[in-house]
Amino acid sequence: FSLYYVFDIGTNHSRKLDTALDYLTYLGTPKHNPAEFNQALYRIGASFSVFTADDHLYIKLSGLQEHFSDAVSLLEDLLVNAQPDHEALEKLKQGILKERADDKLSKRKILFQAMGSYAKYGPLSPFTNVMSNGELREVTPKELLGEVENLMRYKHRVLYYGPSEPQDLATELRGLDHMQSALLPTPQETVFEEIAPEENRVYVVDYDMTQAELLMLSRDGGYNPSEVPLITLFNDYYGGGMSSVVFQELREAKALAYSVFSVYRLPKDKDEHNYIFTYIGTQADKLPEALNGIGELMTTLPESPELFESAKKGIREKIRTERIRREKILFTREEARKLGIDHDIRRDIYNKVDDFSFADIEQFHHERFRDRQGIMMVLGSRRNLDMDTLKSYGKVEVLTLEEIFGY
């Protein structure tokens, strides 16, 4: 079985929450010290884990159905009666600080998460909404356990995959300690607004490397499920894979990039925006040519009947052979719920993709990609970058790692 307690609460509600739940995995209860607690789970073939995002989290318990009641009781005891452990917290803090230092050495983390978030939100974002290193060092066991205690007072959903009958499962879970009092509605979260730039901007992070990597983001309208089939086909044809025209033109034909993609990216929440999202990885001296090349592709969409039919066929085959199984069924439903959808969107894509002509995606490209204001994020060594070329794309500002990471 797999059991999930899913909360519509995350780090946007409390910056300490992810650390608190990580801390929970190190602790024991009055009945079991941490080692004994882990041994008790192991003996019955059970395990638990936690996951925290900016607007939701879940606590997962999995194991053998024959030991379901024992496993749930152990987890409940931990959630309600976890005992502080100062030594465990110090180890956790050191681990987080090391991970943060390592993140600042990871080009992927810097570009796609830190810089990508800065491009969407500016300096204040879900990504930077974390405890500073100083706050992390000062946080106490009491504060973190208070976060867990407070969390369990709020309403949450239970997702279950296994052989139990729904009514039997509900009866057992309603008897848990944390279910005995009326649960509170989800609290207000800190809202981070996505930037609508009035002019093109270029942000540079100085990093000692011979290559140059960049993201280009341009905010568009809100999510519309009726557009998903056309957007899926457009992305596959235009810039979403190795058979796309962007990849074929910039990498295969002109060798201007070692990696490149450009897509019309859809949000995960119906209240967020769509984005034109472009990535180019190239040698620093080829960056001006690569930027010129992607600019041409954003202005004019090349036509290739072979690639267009291949894109349609690839989409159909992927949907035809793809299987959503086990717990993924539950989380696919959760994802659809956040987008305001009550069915499997793949059905719409499969049924409509053959109806589109090249003129349909060409019109979409013309309406959404031409003459757009946007943000360019460039990761590379300043001494190797052609700053004059970058200035021609917008006002240039150099950012530090501290500014984009928030610590």
C-alpha cells in the first residue's frame, strides 16, 4: 500500500516547514528512540518520507497491507508525539548548509532554478523564500516541532493506493489522534506575483566557465485547457526535442549550440501564466550568432512537412503506449485538479492532434512569439561574454549568487 497525507500548505505558508518535516524523519517518540522507530518500521516492511513544495506537501507511508494498522499507528505516534533531538538537528543543519554550498556550484541549479525563478518573479520568489543561513543556524527543535504540530491541525486529503475498501480505510483513519478535533481551513499563503516586464532586460551571473548558457522567458496569458492540444503539437514541432526545427537549425545545421530547446511552457496551476521558455547552451564566442539564430526562428517558423507529420505521429504513439499506473493515477488527478480539469487531458490531445494543419501552428507562432518583451538570463564568465551584444537585447544587470539564491 501507499498512503499520502496531502496538504495545500507549503513553504509559501512557512519558510521553516520543509526543514521541520526533514527534521521529523530524524526523530523518535516516547515509545521508541530514533533507531528503535526505524527498526519498528523495518520489521513490518514499512517506510515513510516527506515532500515539501512552495504550495503543497505530502507525508507518505508505504508498506505491506497486512501491517497497515501498525504502520499507520507508528507514523501517527511520530506526528503527534515526536521528541526533540538537538544532535540530530545540528547534523541536519550542517547537511542543509553543505547542500546550499553545493547548489551554488551547480550550473543547472543556478540557471534553471535560481535564475529561472528570478526571471519570473524578481528578487522575491518562492525559490528565495527560505531561511537565511543565519536563521537556519539559530532555529530550535521547539520551533520546528511546533511547525509539525501546527500543520496537523489543518485540513488535508488522504490518497491511498492498495487493496483496502474505501469505507474500511476511512473508518480506521478517522480514529487517528490528529483527526479527533475539527481541522482548520488552509491558511493564507504569501503570494508572489509573476513579473510582466515593460522592457527587455538581461541579467548576467558571472561564473568561471568557457561556455555560455542562457534562458529567455517571456510571460504570456493564462492557462486555457482548450489550447493544450495545439500547444502540444506546436512544442513538439518547434523546439521540444531533437527532431524539432529549433534543434535541427541551431545544433544540427549550423552548429551554433551544443544544446537548445524552445517551448511554449504551460503552468502547473490555473492561476499562473504560460511562458515562452528558451534555453541555449553554446560556446561563449558563438553566443551572438546563436542569439541571432533563435531570433530568426522566433520571427519566422520554418515549414517541414516531414517534421510536422513526425510530430503528430510521435504524440499519438506516446499517448497510445503511455500507461499511468499505481500512485501516479492519484497524482495525475491532483495535477489536473490544480489546473481546473476534471478529465485526462491526453484524451483531448489524442482526439484533436490530427485535425491541425501547419497553418494552425504557424498562426500560433505568429501571434505568440513575435515582438515579445522578455527577460534574458545569461550564465557565463564576464571576460568571455560579448557584453555589447547582450546590451543590444536590453538593459544589462549583473547579479550575484546571493541575490538569486536568497542566502
